[in-house]
Amino acid sequence: MNHFGFGWCFHFSLGSTLTNREKALNMKKSKAKLEEAIQEYVDAFSLKHDIGFSYWIADIPGTVGNFDNDNYFMDFEAIRLNIDLNRPKEEIFEWYDASIESAMKGEPIINYFSWVKGAR
């Protein structure tokens, strides 16, 4: 009996038993799951804000998305936070407009998370 009071124990291997091919297949599955989750966030964001998703910059999902035919460019982290924290509908656009204004004045841009926490 081991020191946990069980007559058996688990054996954990320090080395990987997966082949390179199996690792590549697992990574391919993980990538597909990630892209599916990203798409679910984009769909929820589009529905919540009544704007259409157009494309990802450089065609890379989860980076910066274009919405409403070039009217809005949103990084995925802002999209995710807006949905996960169930922020008010108009807030992200207030942040977006303030960010554009700050950039045009050469001022620092406040990230969405800090904006949500009250930074102005």
C-alpha cells in the first residue's frame, strides 16, 4: 500500500510517448478548436453589437478583426473581454472612438481592459 492509503498508484512518464505525427495531429485539432472558439466570440460580438464581421487582418484569426466593412478594427482581446465581462453595448465603441482620438493627437491609447477598470 502506498502512503496515500491506496493499494495502487499512477505512473507518470517524464518522457513523451507521442510520436511527432501524433503531436502534429493533436496540434491540428487544438488549432481547429481554438479557431472555433474565436469564431464563437466573433459571432456573439457581432450579434450583441449588431455589426457584421468582415475579415481578420492578414487573414489570421484571433488577431485584429474588421467589422462593419472597415468601420471598426477590434483586437480579439477586446472582443473577448467585452463578451466575457458582459460589458454595456455602447462602452466598447466609446473606448474605440476615444482610442482613435488619442492616436490622432499623439496621446497614449488606453487598452480596453484598463478602460473597463475606469482608466481615462
